[in-house]
Amino acid sequence: MSTERTEHIASRRARHHPLAPPAWLLEGLRPTTAPVPWAAAARAAVALSVPLAVGFALNEPEYGALASMGALSGVIGDTADAYRMRVLNIAVPQFFGAVGVALGTLVYGHGWVAVGALTLIALVSGMISSIGTVASVSGLLLLLNAVVGAGLPMPQPWWTAPLLLSAGGLFVLALTLLGWPLRGRRPERAAVAATYRALADTLEAAGGPADLYDEQRRRVTQDLNQAYDLILGRRARVHGRNPSLVRMLAQLNVVIPLVEAAPAAHLRGRPLPPQIPAAVRELATAVEEGRTGTPALDLPPATTPAERALDAALRHAAAVVHLAEPDPSNVDDRLGRPAALRVRAKRAVRDMMLSEASWRYGLRLALCIGLSQSLVSVVEVERSYWIALTVTFVLKPDFGSVFSRALLRALGTAIGLVVAAAVLAEVPRGWWDVPVMMVLGALIPVFSAKGYAFQTAAITPVILLLSDLLNHQGFDLIRPRLLDSLIGCAITLTAGYLLWPESWHTRIGDRLADTVDDAARYLERAFAPAPDAALAAARTARLQARRRLYRDLSGVRSEFQRALTEPPPTGTRAAAWWPLVVAVERIVDASTAARVRVNHGAPPPAADEVAGLARQLRELAGRVRSSTTPVRVEGEPGGDGAGVLAPVHQELAAARAITQPER
């Protein structure tokens, strides 16, 4: 969700007409602005239609349908940019999906044994989903395919369905990897170049309206996070020195001083000379083209500490960007080398087993799946697997609000059923399914980028048409599927939402308070005295702390954006606390700007002043924890108004004015 949409939701909650539909629901139905992913659409069209064509050619349409189902999973999971990550995003979930359909096939038709097995699989699926993105998709496919295997008759022997589903997923992977020889390193290089361009936009906005600058600064943070994730993640899998990775990491590392200098430039209160953002855009082009040589910079003279910081950082960045072979000793552990894959896997499993949130989500999902399977075991529900499928798709907390997703799922399913009804009523079964599947498959990536309801509307007819090739119900599939979807949504809302108070009682204030405490520690570290021999280590520690803090702020913003799509009281409280999120971001920016100015000649602040600001930040964190609704109070900035920390005093006063302890 973009910042503009987030602020739009927050403002609409304050002035919403009582007779109008709720703002959180309207925003879920509003399509996001995203470019059409033509390459992904073409891949999806081929991946879903070719297995069907092969199945018809071999007179085994059921085999083709199963392979297309596996391809559908691969299409949904292909969301990364770097090819190595795309291999993980597609291949690892396919393995779990194959295990899931094998287990489901083994318990098909076994009544209460199937109920117990699916409930246990749901617990495991929910718990592993808390590990990370790839694990989340893997857990989703483990449960989804287990539900399908337990609810639909599969070809025999039992290993046929896992083999066909895996073949479909691997076909998507093969289509994806066709571009690797031509674009193998382009995603990483493009990510670094995008960071430079986002930085250029930030510097162009510096000194102008605060909202525009804040938006551009957040974009830099997101692009920097993505670039580091791509490059450091790839470096963790490469043995020995890779010159290309060393160079890209060096180019990314020299962005950090520029990012640090941007807040100081913004606090000058006037726009920067246009030569500066133009020079950064030229560096972005050099990164993208792999250009080397001697940089030619035409920069205005620097006089103030902020200008000197920006000038020095820009000249250093230009030198490193154009350097053919950067010094590898300068880039190895600048921001922390990722641990080995085996170590990270053990750590993830340990954290999962000891995590209360992991067990809570696993139990919620297991309860809902157990109820849905028990219902269809007691009550005769035709093709009942759709109820559990609905529960699984809706009850994904890392995908957004459970409440709004349930409603959007019902609406998207209804739209998808209308499309499926038209196809089943008008298109003859057989070879005509191939061009229809080609069109419907191409729509999945396009609609997925628009929002959850649109994604559901695109996926529903595909699943129904493939299911019809397995059970041959035809048009009679339509009405039961809509009823099953409504039952699944009702189970999720009752057993997966209302029975769990943390679902509808916001805890976002605690997360925000933790970040305010981190901001206090960062301020203390930024101005802590260090001996000359330890200056380099202190700077590296400060950079790592700042990067972690900005990542945490990005996570808090995402959590608030998700909470804004919840119905009251969660959404209302998130909208009320939203100004404090922005205020904390500006406090961190002002602290960074102060450190940069000190580095380039400004007088350092007194230790008592730093300690006083840190104490006030911790008091602010206590206020956030003790309040459920912010109450605006008047506050005056402290300090002498002329020191290097004066902007921090002003931003802290603005933050303190937002909340006070409830009386």
C-alpha cells in the first residue's frame, strides 16, 4: 500500500459519512496503480495452457489439469526479482506442495482420519509460515495441496499427483530461467541503480515540502533494503570472491553517506542546486551500464557542514561507482555478512518452535481447518474441499487483514464464479479449454498486482475449470462453490478472528513504542565519545544501528498500513496513531542530520543534552505503551534553539504533543 493511500485512509476515517460503505472496505476494493507485468502475463499464459494441451494430446486431460494446478502455484509464487531468489520462491514451495498432495491423497475418503491429518498439517503449515516469505508460500502450498488431495479423487498410484503437480511448477521455473543467461545479474544491478535514482529524487525534494521529502526518503529506504537483500542474499550463497558482487556492494555501500547527508540537506530549508541530483542520476546510469573510468563532476562550492557532507559523499560515490575493481576489504562486512544457510535454517526452526506468535497462528489455522473438515464430515457438502481452501487463503496474517480479506474473498469469488459460469455454459469442454486457459492465466499476474479481491477473481475461474476436468461436474460446480466460499469465510471470521482478541485488539502501539526506544539508543550511540583508534568501528556500529532502525520503522509503517484496513476499533486507533509514526521517522532523520553536521565541522552537542533527549524519547515510549488513544497536548521544544540538535528538539516536541497518558 502506498503512502498516499495510507494517508488517504487515515484522513477518510476522520470524515467518513455514516451512510457510506466503510473506508477500510472501499480501500480494499480500490485497485492499486501498478504497471502491467507483460512478461509475467505471457509466462502464465504459456505455463497454464501448455500442460492442458499436452494432456489432451495424450488423451489424459486429468493429468494435464494436475500439471496446470502445479503451474498455477508456481505463477503465484514467482514474485522475486533476482533469478536465484526466483528459483527458491518456486522450487522450495513446490516440494512442500508435493508433500501436501501426497499426504492428502493417502487420507482421501478416510473420514475422521482425514480430519485429524489435515488439522495437524494446518498446524505445521501455520507455524512454518512465520519463518519468512519462502516459508510462508511453502506452508500455504503444503496445506492447499493437502486439502485438494483429500477432497478430490486423484489418479493412482499415489505418487502420480505429486509428480504431475511438481512437473507443472518446474515448467514455470524453466520458463522463468530462460532469461537468466541474458539477465542473470541485471536484477541486482537494476536494484542498485534504482536506489541511486530514488536518492536523486530525495535530494531534489530536499528543502521543499516536508510530505514530499518524507515520501521520497521512505522510497530510498525501501529501495536500499531491497538492493541489500538481493546482493547480500546472493553473496551468502557464493563461495569465494565474486568481482561483480564486490563491485555492486561497494557501489551500494557508498550510497549510505549520501542517504545520511540528505536529512541535513533538507533541514537547510532551501532546495539544493540542480547539479547535485543530476550528478546522482548520472551515477545511476553508470551503475546500470557498468561504466568505468574517471568521473566528471560539476558541483557547486560547499560552504556549510551539510553542503560539505553532501559534496564529500557525492565525490566519493562517483569515484567508487566508476572504479573497475573496488577494494574487497572495504565491502566485506560493512553491514554484516549473512550467516551460512545451514546456520540460518537452524536459527529459523528454533525461533519458530519457541515463538508464541508462531504457535498462536498455527493453532488458529488448525482450529479453522479442523472445524471446516469436521463440518463436511458431519453434513453432506458436495466437493467440500473448497471450504478449507477458502479458510487457508483468507487466514494469512502476512497477507493483510483477516476481516477485510474474508469479505474481499467472498466478493472476488462471486466475480470469479460469474466468469467461470460463462465459460462452463458457453465453451465446449475439450481443446477449447486451452485458449480459454491461456487468456485466464495471463490475467492472474495482471489482476494480482491490483489487489486481493482482483487476484481472487482471476484465480477462481482457473481453479474451477481445472477442477471440472477432474470431477466433470460442469455448470453444477458454480452454486456449491459460492456457498462453500461463504461457509469458509464465516468459519474464518468466527474461529480465526473473533475468538482471538489479538486479531481485533490492536498491539501496534507496543511495536511503535519499541521503535521509539530504539531511536533513543541510536541517538546515544550517534554522539557517544569514541577514541581515535575505535572511530571506524564506532561508525560501522552506528551505520548498522541506523539501518536496523530504518528497517524497523519500515516494518512499523507496514503494520500500521495493514491495521488501517481493519474495521473499528483497530483501524480507528491506527489512524489516530499514524501522525506519531511520521513524527518518529522525522526524529531519526533529524538525529542523522545532526551527526552528519558534526562530522563536517559543526560543534558537537553536550553530553547532558543528548542524555536529556534520550530520556524524553523513553518517556514518549512509555506514553505510547500506556495509552490506547492519543490526546494532543501543547509542548514547547527544548534546547537553546541554535545547537546542532535543535531540529531533534523540534521534532520531539511535535511527537510529544501527539500523546499523553490517559487519566
